[in-house]
Amino acid sequence: MASKLNKPNGYSWLSQENLAETLAKVPVEKLCGVGEKLTQFLNALGIRTCLDLYQKTPNFLEQNLGKNGLNLYANLHITETLNPIQGLSPKGTVPKSIGHSYTLPRASENRGFIQAWLRLLSEMVARRLREQNLAAKTVHLWLDGPEIGHFGQQKSFQQATDDGQEIYLRCLKIMTKTTQRMPKIRALGVTGSSIFKAESGPLLFKEQERRERLKRAQDTINSRFGEWSIYPAVINFANKPR
């Protein structure tokens, strides 16, 4: 949202001090995932700005919009207070969730293209988890498109992870709950929650050891030569217009 407020050459800083003032100036349709029909429905509920939406309770939104309402609530209430030096919130607490989302230039039903973007977002979430020595047990997948509307589903797993490939595979498991064929997707997001400090210790399987070495090597190279100097090859597909 901040990146869109002062286009094309400006930038914005959102903080707790200016959040209410800023949200009051932003129409609700500017929020990622809110299309024309949903805008009309929200307006009928008296929700015209992002501040109006921000001030609604989760119960109100769920009663009127179902799970979509909870997704909208999460979009404006996710807490990711990251300190650039320590990598944690100012009090040293673990963030409740870490997520990334993206709106495509146009709706696409190309499976490879959509999955490439899911992998990219999963890697971004995993990278931020590893930077703080954290791991997430719950993965939340959010999809928006003309055929499926606002689809949001989360699943908790027994083993917490900071591995982008594993987060991606968990997203694919959640995605099977949509339809057998790939629906048209306009926007998508991946969030990790139920976050804990990553456990260190001997690994039981050789594949786990291989993945750990691969993650460490990837982080070392990207830290030294710049973000995304090295990444999974499938992500290249996300840069191709579909």
C-alpha cells in the first residue's frame, strides 16, 4: 500500500503514529484483493476507506463476508515489526506472522506461471524466517481471481519449517482445495504463522542435511553478492508474461 501512495517517484512510511490518518485517505478498493463487486458490498456496509475496514472487528467481517472477511482483516492487521539491526521487534519478541503477496499484471490460469510465483513468495517468506532464526508451523495461502473470488485457507503442520521449498509444497497442498484445474488468478499471497525459534540439532535424514546445507549456501551467497544472486530455477518462469 505504501508503495502506491506517492507514485511514480515518491515513497511513504507507514507507522503506528500515521497509520489512522493514512488509512482514512485510502479508498477501500485500493487494498490488495478488493475488486469492484466487493467494493460495492463493503460500501453498502458503510466501509468506504481502509480505516473503516481497519476499525471493524473480525467477528463483524466474518459474519458479513465469511472467511474472505477474515482475510481482509489480516491484510490490515498483520504484525511484522522488524528491527533492521536485531531482526526482531523492538522488545525482542517473535513476530506473529511473516508474509508476502503480489498482484499479477493480469489474471492468469497458467499453472507453471502461478506456481513459479508461489515458489518465489515462499522463498521470500523463508528467507525472512531464517534471517531471524525462526520457523513457521502454519502456512496461509491467499488467492484472488474472477473465478474463485477471494480464497484463503491455512493449514498447520507438525513440523515447523524455514525452508522455501517446503513452504511452497505446503501451499500446493492447500491449493488442491480450490478446483482440479488451475483457476484464473489475479493476486496471491503466502504467510507463515505459528512462529517459533528454529531448533538446532542433529538431523535424522540425509535429505534434511542436504537441504540445510543448500539453504546455508544460498543465504551466504545472497548475503555476499546481493539478494536473489542465486535462487531456484523455477522462479525464472514467474518473470515471463502469461
